[in-house]
Amino acid sequence: MEKRLDEEGKGGRRKNEEKGLIMQTIENRINELHLGDPVTFRKLTMFPLKGQGEPSIDYLTLDEALSAKTAGISEVSRSGSVSGLKFLNDGDKPVFLLDGEELIGAKQNPS
């Protein structure tokens, strides 16, 4: 019984050490952040959070990828499904798809 309690105690200390390391990493990252230049659209202003020395992610927006014809959206089946679409990216860069972005055409928004 004593051995089992001792092993659990060591495991508990290890978990606390790991948790402390994780929290320290998060705190360090937060302390490295600074506000970027504000971006305003109508009555909404957003301030990007930027880190020091981090490379930016090079991606295309959905509109950019569709305009460049490097991405396409199609119905999942011939009958169409309002809740499902197929997205294909043939480009070299990842495409950022914003949750809630409206896709116009096909059976997604019937008139």
C-alpha cells in the first residue's frame, strides 16, 4: 500500500511540474504579444495580436483562391445537400475558410 501511495505522489508531482511548465510557456507567449495596427470596417475595429519574430502564415482567403481558380467548391452529390459541400484546393498555399462565410450558388442559397 505504501509503494502505491508513493508512486501516485511522484506521478502527481510530475503532472504538477508539467502543468507549471505549460503555464510558464503560455505566460511567456502572452508577454511577447503586442497590438498591431487597428483594422476598421464600418462600426467594427479589430486590433491584431502579434508575436515577436514569428513568421506570418502565407495563405489565401476563399475569395482570392476562387478568383485565382486554384480552389473550387461543389455539391457533395448530384441532388445537392444544403448542409454539405466539397472543397478542393489545387493551389500551393493553404486557403483560409472563415466559419459562417456565405457561399453563393448551387443549392446553398436558393431563391
